[in-house]
Amino acid sequence: MAEQTNNRRRKAAQPLDPSLGHLQPQALEIEKAVLGALMIDKDAYAIVCEILRPESFYEPRNQMVYTAIRDLSMDEKPVDMLTVADQLAKSGKLEQVGGPGYIAELSSGVATSANIEYHANIIAQKSLARQLISFASAIQTKAFDETIDVEDLMQEAEGSLFELSQHNMKKDYTAIDPVIAQAVKGIQDAAKNTDGLTGVSTGYFKLDDITSGWQASDLVIIAGRPAMGKTSFALSMAKNIAADLRIPMAFFSLEMSNVQLVNRLISNACEIQGSKILNGQLQRDEWERLDKNINNLLGAPLYVDDTPGLSVFELRTKARRLVREHGIKLIMIDYLQLMNANGMRFSSRQEEVSTISRSLKGLAKELNIPILALSQLNRGVESREGLEGKRPQLSDLRESGAIEQDADMVLFVHRPEYYHIYQDDNGRDLHGMAQIIIAKHRKGATGDVLLTFRGEFTRFENPEDKTIDNRAPIGGGEIIGSRVNGEDNPLPPPPMEDGPLPF
């Protein structure tokens, strides 16, 4: 009997076979080394404070010790074995960590803080690995629960993973010399451009004069009340950029299907009324214009995504892929308020919109391309009187002041004619004209640009432009229908003798 008991004790004393299970990622000895180094070097905390948080430590008592060190450092008090023990005693946690003896053990276990940053990064990586394990385990458990909708679970998973990546994102500082060299190269490259453009051209000369084109890493907000034509303005620019200039870009449409979007592009490029695109009742000259000018859209490097309720995580994933695989230089989003941050918890819609705008700005910086996001304005414009009263203001941006804060540029699309205002303060005729109001420009001047608006074609033009068949541009007209409700059917071939269209 005694021999059996001894055998059981010997078996219990044997180390666990790692092949029998998984241990949480951890580095306990390195955790002790970092805490010890923090107590022998007064400058060490400044090195690791952006890398480590209390929850980065696996051992609970190490979390408590690091919290004490953090609190002392933030209060600009000395950090050593005695002060840390005193801080833990004040918070009632000294005995929980093992008393003064454990603190002494930590501080005596290291002789130098030379490798503290390297060790801190190891702890941070182990912590991130544990968070990913918890995330995957939670998703796996819910995936087995048949009462949970899979689509909702996917949104939650995307949001949680996005939140996790944002929380652990860290960017190091850099010395100024290489940045100066990069800036000077940018100036030299800009000097080679005789047109003064340093970014992606809008296709509108006077707007390019003010902006120098859409700049890399900028978040541009294009806002307006309904029926002002902000989507038409975005599509006109998309046609200029992708079809005319052949610059790769992406258009994320949260409101219209891809077929509706392309119908409006065809109306824009071929100067055919949207209603006729919808019902197919084209005259012979319109079939000829369609046949002739559709080729400008064919092969254009324009990538359209009509995912409804697009989340910021989905956008980030798709945008990275588009940049990697197709080299896109610009992203447009129609429109910001239809996006969501599913899977993340917010106390209000304003807080969610703030997160979305901040995420868009971060994505623009990460990909180093401009992102243009359309936005709605609140109803305050409608209640104001007179020419200046109807003019949009930054305070009219809907749902969140963070949109104005995050944006590098804010533009308003405004058509005074809609409010029966036909002349501006300078006496200029506003019939068929639209004002592009640059209300915020972090890198340059603000001001107004007048463009011709041709509502029947959902098209904005330079006032001096000629139309396709060299007719003088025609101003005026409101958008025929706020949205084109087309079907997923190809246009019928025209009743012409020279054969069907080339698409």
C-alpha cells in the first residue's frame, strides 16, 4: 500500500508533458527582469510606458507591481524597492504580491536595464498572443451556438479584431533629418509639374489651383444637403480621375447598387438623361453618343463595391487588398453616415461616427492615399434665411463634430439656385451653377469654386468646358430623381444599321 502511494507521488512530481496541452503564452522570468530593471533605473519607465500596460503581464502580482510603478512615475515620484513597497501597502496590495520579500527579490534579480526595451517587447507580444487566443476562443464558442446569427457573429468578430488591432497599434518616432530629405524631394518633384499638381487631379482646374489635387494621406469630407448633388459631384470626379486620367481608384457605394452607379456614370459620360438610361427610350443621336463614348468607361481602372452597411474593418481589409493588387491611388465613400463599426460598443451614434471618421483618417495615413468621404448635413441650413443663411457651415456637419476635427479638408456642395437664389454678392449669375465651398483646408487656402451643374446628366463641369458634341454647356436643372432605380439588365441594342454596342 505504501509502495503504491509512493508511486503516485513520484508520478505527480513529474513535469507536465507539453504535448498533452497548451500553456498560455507567457514569459515570467522576463516579467520579473523588467520589473526589477524599472526599480533600479529611474529612466527605464519612459522606455517601456508606450509598450506595456498592467494587463500585459501574465502573473497577477506582476500586474500589481507594474501598476504601482506606473502610478509613482506619473506622480513624478522616485521608483525603487522601498517606494514601490510603500505604494503597494497604501493600496492594500502588498501582502497579495508576496510582501516586501517579493519586491526585494525582483530588484535584486537584475544588475542592469540595458535590455529592458527588448524584454518589454517580448512581454507585449505574449500579451497580444493571449488576447488573440481569447478572441478566437470566444468566437469559436459562439459559432457553435445555433441561436446566434452567423452574419451578426461575423460583424462582431470583425469589430472586435479591429478594436484589438487599434489598441495594440504603435508607431515609433523618427529623427527629423530623413523627414526633411523626404519633404525636399517632394518639393523637387512638385517643381517638375508645370501644372502645379502634387496630388490626384480633380479634373476641375480652379479647384486644383486651390488644392493642388487630392493629397496623399488626406481625409477629405464632401458634404451637402439632399438634392445638392454631392453624389453627382463625386461621380463626376470619379469619371475624370478613372476614365479620363486613367488613375486607379475605388468607389464604395453604400446607398446605390453597382448597376445604379454605372448607369449614372453612363449618363454622365455620354450626356444621356438618367430617365432615358432607366427606361431605354433613347433617340438615334443618343444611341450614337452611347456607342461612341461608352469606350471611355470600358477598361477604366475604377473598382466599385456596393456592400450595404460597410464596416470600418471591412473597408480597411478591402482597401489594403485594392492597393496591393490594383495600385489604387484614391478611395471614395458614399456616404460616411451609412458606415458602421459593428462589434464595437458605443454609448451613442455620435461616438460611433467619431470612431468611423478617426478610422478613415488612420486608413488614409496607413495607405498613404487620399480618402474622400461624402457626408450629410443637418437640417439647420433649411431654417436659416438669405443667401448667407443657406450657405453651409462646418457646424452643420451631421452627427459628430469629430468629422470636422479629423478631416484635412471639408468641402460643401451648394446650389443657391435650389433655394431660388440666382445671383451672388458679386453679381454673378448662379443659374445652373454650383458652388464648391472649401470651408476647411489644413494645408492651404479656403475659398469658393463655381462649376456648371447639368442635373439631367448628373454632371459637374468646368464652366469653360465644351460638351461631347461641342455644344455650349447648358446650366440649370435639378437632379432628375434623387437616385436612379435601374435594374440588373443590359441596355438593348440600338435600332441602328451599324451593329450592336461594343459591350
